[in-house]
Amino acid sequence: MDRRRKGNPRNGRGLRVPGRALKRKQPCHVCKSILRAFRLPPDTTVDLGTVKDILSIDCGIHRSLLLLVFPSFSRYFPVVDNYHWDDEAVQSSIQLEVTEQNFIYFMLRRNRSLKNFITMMLSNKNRNVALRGFGEVVDPEWIDTRLIRDWISTCERYHGNSCRHIYNATKIAQHRPNILIDTWRKCLTKQTTDEPYVALSYVWGNAQNLKTLQANLQDFQTAGSLAREDIAGQIPRCIQDAIALTEHLHQRYLWVDSLCIVQDDEKTSHCEITKMASIYANATLTIVAAGGNDANYGLRGIRGVSCPRSHPQRIAKLSNGAHIMKRDFPKLKEAMWSKRGWTFQEILFSQRKLIFCDNSLMWSCSCDELHEHVGSHHHKGIQRDPLLGVRVSLPAQPELFNNTWPDLLGYQRLVLDFNRRALTYPEDVVDAFSGVTTPLSDVFLGGFLYGIPTMFFDVALLWMTDSTLKRRIPTRGTGSEANLPSWSWMGWQGSLNPWSWYAGADYMKRDLSEACTSIRTIPLVRWYAHHKNRRAEMEVISTWSKYRDCIYHDYSHKEVEVPLGWERYSYCPGQPFLDSNRHYFPDYNTPQYFYKHNSYKKAEFWYPIPMREAAEEQIAWDNFPFISCRTTRSWLDVGEDTPGKYHHESLWWISLRDGAGILVGVLNVHRPYGSALDLTTPSGSCELISISMGYAYGGSTYDPYLREKFTELVPRSNEERYEFYNVLWIEWEDGIALRKGVGRVEKSKWEAQPLEWIDVTLG
């Protein structure tokens, strides 16, 4: 038998294998510290020491626990003779942070920097009442369906209209589905009453999905038809499970897109697709099938309905017999379901969601977020993770859709989330986002043109990227009319820069910490939208700055006539403004007044904005793919990437220089520097057109919007203006200009270039 001497944990050469928990008469001081932490008040921090010190203690109990929390520690076992304690990882320290009663963060820190953290909680089955927490030990194969019914009844009983009618004030709630699945009769039925129904949100993937067509519609309305072997065998597992679960929850009707929309009836199918937001908003419950990559994965773990799941829990036993368990959240954002474009409006407008993800179950509504492994008696309102500060699922935003005024930044947040998602058919992007734009057209004067709010047209054309964008190329249809416009964010898939439209939100009176940028945009050109060859041309009018300009020119407001429906109020700041904050206001002045609209007195504005009257008809843009204007153009040389606060940002920002090599501006490109610049001109220059003007203030305050803040282009003084032209980088294809990037060129330097007036059509 090999009896080689193992390294002594105290001599700095190695560690013993923890094996099974060692029997100790008394817990070690590390175990005591862990147990004591669960009795401490929130926001308390406990230092356990370095990884080296903790693992050197001859206690298999806390070793087993820490291996559960940080599995990477397993590489320190068994003892390796040539292992040394100078490994950087073992010099890290472990801290416990009490975030809520009986919830502890195990945090791994290195040089004061947080490297990793795990949430742990005590089991509610612990015999010692003082150490009884909220952790639920769940069946690894089967979900307790009584829990689902409890969640539903609790929401109905205690949340009331907060979760049932959050969209009633908008046109979202005005439509209901025409066809539903009758889960009792196992067939389709025409909907003629306001019967409650459940909706299913899932991904088709590569699964063969049975579809309702004009040829089989009548057959599918026959009682028992969906249960017939020849038909049921064609229905994906997910839909079969949803039908059975709906019936199991004592609900009769279910809506599923593939069966409840007649797929080959172009007129009715398009009508139903445009009503998708209403369909999900009116559902009493939405079943979210976020597990797996296609519709055949199913809703696993429902006994008598679906196949078993595999959901092991990580549980450790402390020295006094108490059990501590890892608080696992379903990785919803990593699921294929969260990456698909159509599911965006489904989760956004669904008022109550039952989510199957990672073989576990959670509930999300406007008032609560519950997980099967955390006792529901703990939750009293929306449960946000204290350290992450965000909800696991995308929350509903009824305030945005119930507003009587246009919230540009609220709309931008939806655009940012949606545009990261993929579509099987990229040309579906307009329909997949219509659940957002259709109701918001009631308050955004002029509506939307390919996702661009026309009342903010000059600002909204300035969207930027902070990732590599992928061009959305239609798979059906040919020719330039079928292409998605390059000038709209809808023409590209990827992550957009979150500061893109802050320059157009200066009408909103917010805390200075939310102002973020001193940039202001000034309209320059007249835009026209049309089909090819300028058929059915309509002017696009940016109206958001209509009242701003007169107020900025007369900052005392003495000569300003208050528009109908608006009221002016004196502004008295609670504390003096610092110079670094005052530049967020126009002309470096502290405001004397702010405004409110009679339709909603809680919202406050620095200046009035045009509001859409109830009787005013919406503009029918007919999805014009082309926009035209007359403007100036010039060519500038591309240079090195530009400096910024974060290194990764430089991938999509490059400098612009004139013929003498002098820095004149910056450019945000759709693909990283080095791969994006497939310039066709031998000189390495790019063609730019001016589309608007703008200005910002200098100073030392970091401005996330202003990439060139710390270059020689921007003055160092808070009181000095930096004036510029907003430009588009374009290339030509069959006489149509295509957008490749957006940027800014310092005003005097642009005007010093050899400029040429041109009529340009963007497609």
C-alpha cells in the first residue's frame, strides 16, 4: 500500500481531501461565524479570512460547504505534493454579507475587488427553529402543482387590479383572440364571449409544428379532434403539455399562435399578429416555456402531464445539523426563448407569467416574483435581488403605455432590449415590435416610421451601437423595396448604445444624476419619406423642439406664450447647482420655470412638447423604406480609435481627420474598427453627409454620450460650448445611400471642408 506522506495543511504545501464531514464535538470558528451570520441584521458584513486560512483548518464541514459555494476550489484537493500556497486565488478573501433575513452572500474578493458571489439560505425544514429559513427542498423530478394554484389564488386575492388590468387605460386591452383551444373538448373554438383564457409563450425552433390552415380549420373545430392520434402526434410536446396543464389548473381556454391563427389566411393572420400585445395583455395567465431550444422540449416536471425533469439542489449540512442551500435563479436571460424577437412583446405585455426554465419554476406578476425553491411566505411585493438590482424577468411597463405624453427614454429602453433578439424571418421585425409602436402612436405625435418616432426624427436617426451589428436581410421578397432601411435601427440586429437618444430627452425634468448629457440637437434638414422613385411622398416633421427654441432664446420666459393645455410653474431648486451640473441646462443657466400638462399633473417638463389631441388622426406612413433630404457632404480620413472611459468601447469609435491629419470629429461604426472599414476609396476616406447640428458644454464631467469629451475638440471650461454637425457615413448602392455609421464633426472644421450640396435618398 502506498503510504507516501501527504502535505500538512499547516506547513504551506497542501490540503487534505475533505471527504465526508469530520465529526467534531464543537464547530470550528469558521462554522460558528457562518451560523452567526444568519442571525445578524441586514447589511452586516462578516470576514471569514483568506481562502488559504479557511481551507487550512481541519474541518471537513465548512470545507464541504465552501466547495458547494465555490466548486472551483475542488482543484486544491486532493493534496498535490508540488502545490504551493502562492497561488493568487488562495490569497483571496471570503466575506459574508447579510442582505435579507436568512439570506447570505458568500463573496470572493481579491484586492478589494468582487470576483464572485453566491446566495445561500437556510432550509425551512431545519429542526432548530432559530435556524429555520425560507429555502424549500423540492422534488428533483416533479413540480408541486398545488404551489402553482397557490400563486394564482394569492395574486387574484391580494393584488387585484395591479396585476389584472394594468393596460386597461390603453388600446392594448381592446382586442381579444378570435380562436381559442377548448382544453375540455380538445378542439378549436371561435371566441364570441369574454371568457378567460391562458396564453402560451414558447419558441418554435426546429420542431415540426402543426399549423391551422384554411383547409383543416373546420376539422380542428370538431370536438376531440386535437386528441386524435393522427393529429396529436403532429402537435409539439410543449403545446400538448400546455393544453394538459391549462385543464389541470381548471382553466378551459388556451391561446397558441400556431393553432389559433389561420396561418395561410393572409388577411386574418396579419390582423391577429398586430393584436399580439392585446392577446397576451388580456390573458389571465401566460405559460412561458423557456426550457430547451424548440417546442418539443415541453413543460417538464408536471406529474401526469409531462415527462420528469432533472432539478438537483445543492444542499450542505452545517455542524449543528442545519441545512444551508444555494439560492438558484433560473437563467432566463440565457435561454433561447429570451433571445427570440417574437417573445419580447409576449413577456412585456403578459400580466402574470408562469415560467418554466432550467427545469425549475417561477412566477412573475406586477407585484411579485416567486420561485419554487424559496418559500412564498417570504415575498411581500416585487422581489428584487439586492445585489443585482434587477428583476429576473422583463417587467411590464404600464406607465409607459398609460402615459398621456411621449417618454422617449422609456421607449428607448424597449428598443434596446428588443434589438438584441433574433428573428427567423428578419422582415418580421416591424410586426414583432408593432405591439409597442401601435399603442404608443397615441401619444407620440406622428407615430413611428420603422421604429423611429417621427416627432423626434432628427434625434432618433442618431442611434449608435456598442456592439457589432448584423444587417437584417429579408429572406422573402427581392429588390430595394423589400429591404429593411439601413437608416433605422430595425435594419440591424445587435446591442445599441443606451445613451443614443438622451440628447432628445432634455424636455423631461429629472434629477441631475439622470440627465447624463449636456448635448442638445438642432434640426438642420427637411426629411421626406416615400417609396422608390419618390412615390407617395410625405414630409417627416420633427416637432419635439417646437417650443424649446423660443424658451431657450428667452430664458426668462417673459415673452413665451404657454401652449394650450400647459401650465407654467416657478422653479426653486432645493440646493445650489454646481458648475459641473449646471451645464445640463441650456445656455449654462439655472431654470426659472418648469411646465406641466393638464392631462397628467405628476409629470414635469423643462419646456412644453407637442401633444397629440384625442380627435387627431394618426398618420399612415405605409412603412416607407426610403427617406430623402437636401444637405451637404464631404470626405474625411478615418484615423485611430478614440479614447474613452471603457476600453471595449473603442472597438466601435474611430477618429475623423482632415487632409492635414488634424482631428475634426469622431465616428461610431456598425462593425469593429479594423473589420468595418471596407472603404472603396484608395485614400482611406469616408463619405459623410450632415443631417443635424448640436452643441454641448465642456468641462471635466464625464459625459457617456460625448465620446470626444477628452480630446482637443471639446473646451475644458464648463461655460464654453462645443458646437458640431451630426453626420452619417454612407456608401452607395444602385443610386441609394446606405448608412454605415454616425458621428460628429466640430462645426468650424466641417464648414472649412470642401462641401457639396446634394440630394440624397437613404434606404
